[in-house]
Amino acid sequence: MSKVPGTRPERVLFVHAHPDDETLASGGTIATLLELGAEVTVLTATRGERGEMLTPRLAPLFGDGPRVAAHRETEIAGALAALGGARHLWLGGPGARPTDLPERRYTDSGMQWGPDGRAVAADDAPADSLTAADLGEVVDDIRAAIRSTGADAVVSYDDDGGYGHPDHVRVHHAARYAARAEELPFSMIVDPETTEPDVTVDVLPVRAKVRAAVEQYRSQVTVDPVDPADPVALSWVMPHGVRHQAPAIEAFRHADAPSDPAPRTYAEMSRQGKVTAVVVALVLGLVTGALGTVTHQQTLGSFPVGMVITTLIVLGLTVGIRLLYRSRAMVAALGIGVIVATQVLVSVGGQSSPLVLANAAGYVWTFAPAVIAALVLAWPDLSGVRAAAAARAGGPADGRSGSTDRRG
């Protein structure tokens, strides 16, 4: 374990889900790094459009996403100024979006408390929400932010997002993939009481700055007054009624290289990875189509072994790709490859070609691959259901199991 030393300035990118997360989870470290001369950038994924508005003056804004977003933009600007002037970027906006893509906004996905007191995905996350976005696109945007800031280190949440909020979990995975792709160290914010950290930061010397920053978020937290008997103490009450005490240290754990570094699904691939995957599926389809066209007429006695095996191969490949990579694009490429290879070989052979005959095997091979591909493409995508189940990995117990909390 080590503390942050006063060494050469660094460029550190903090990736957070909503305004206030950067201050509540890592504000002391941000202020400390700025005092040490580091270049700090905070990248915020959403504007917290679904957050609660706690004060009577702001209460009328609740539920009005654009107005809530506009207000929270002013809050984070004030908070970052109070911490010492960290640079700020919005995910999908200037400096955090590939230059060949139009800018976009990711909106707050919302959350609700699960039966175990942990945050889980909201039932009504909007179509433009962070969790509904393609993970590969989110990764590419974070990579753009890394490049535009010249960051040499990336910091974000641990794998359960601190308490299970689906936006936090998505940010963790995207930031970790992006850091790995850019070959940068990735550090996770952890609780030193439950996790052995690699780095700790004494944040008491910057407590006044952190307090000033937290006080900017009047829509989200209620800050307790300064205690004259303990002026460095800092606590606040969250929307769900739980009081949080600011720690004397902020702790981080360095991410080890995972045992499965490659993205597990098509959605998690980078844009280049997706193109490669589709091309590989197309080539696989061409090879399968060529072999099937040549062998589908083979029989073993009277049993049409060629027709059965070639059809099963197409079925196995299309179903396997859809289940493994959850990708319609790859299935479509495979199906097109099979059909193209078949038609090309038949065309080369002409009308007298012995490859595809007007018999049962010939008709099955002509139509079965297209039918199989169409059926597999028509399957509903249940990844959102799986993501919601995976998000049930954590959040603060507050005695309100199952209740809805719009905080972002």
C-alpha cells in the first residue's frame, strides 16, 4: 500500500457516471492531484437527468430531463471549480467522441433498489440511456477522451460500480476496456475497510475544498453543518435518507489483467473488432457454402448423410454465433457467405452442373441455409434481461428494498 507522492505531474482521467459522483467518490484525490500539479480531467457519462431534486426550490424540475440536465451542468461546473479547476468533458461530446462520428448524449439510465438493498437497473431505462448504448461505442468515446487529454492513467469504479448502479457498472467495464486498449494503467475506487487497496490518499488536507464541492450539489445531497468540535468532519444525507461520512482517506486498487481480455460479445468489441468479426463470419460462410455445395449429395446407402451433415453445420454455426456473440450482423454475414458460395459454384458449373441436383438434397441445401439464418436473426435479443440480472451485484442497504430511486 502506498500514498500519493509529490512526484512529477501526471495526466489523470477520472471516468464517472453522473454529476456528483466525481466529488463524492474521488473528490479528495482530484483536489490533491491538482495541488500536486497534475493535469486532471473528469469525464462524465450522463447529466443525471433522472436524479431527484431535494430542495423545495428545485423540486419542480424533477422528471423534466432537459431542465434537470441543465441544472446539474451548473452544479458540476461549480464543484470542479471548488476542487481546484479540473478539466471537464461529457461522454460523446467534444474531446470524448471519435472525430468521424456525430456528437451524442448518453442519458441517465435510472435505477431502483433491489430486494437485497443493492441498486439494480430501472424497468424503464430510455432508449438513449447509457446502459442501452452499444458498449463498443462507449469504449470508443472513452478512448477518444484518453487521446484528447493525453491521459497516462484512468480511474473509475470497481466492477460493481460501488453499489450496483447500472450506469456505474457500465462505466467500469467501458473505462477498463478503453484503458486496456490504450495500454494505460486502470485504477478502481474501493472501500479500504472491505478491500485491500494498492494506493491510499490522505484527503484531510483538502477537506475544505471537498466540502465546498459537495455543497454545490444541493439537488442531490444535504450537507451537514461544520462541527466546531471537529472542523474536518464532513457528512451528508443522500436522497434515500442514508447519512454518509466522508473518509479520511480515499483508496484505489490497480486492475490486474483479466484472464479473458477479449470482449465477450459483439457489442463489447471496438468498431475495428466488429468489422473483423463480420468479415470472419462472411469468410466462414463462404467456406461452409463451398464445402456444403460439394458434399451435400453424398449418401451412405440410402441415408442422405451429406444433406444432414451440411444442414446441421449451418444450423450449429448460426445458432452458436448468435448465442456466443449475441450478434445478428455476424449471423447475417455467415448466411450471405453460404448462399453466395452456393450460387457461384452452381453458376460456374452451368445448367449441367452435378453439384446441386433437382432432388430432395438439392432443394434442402438451396433453401435451408437461408431459412435457418432468417429464423436465428428473428430471435429476440435478451441481453438487456441478462444485464439487469448481472447488475444485481451490489448497492447500499437502506431498508427500502424494492423501492424506486431516480438518483443518478
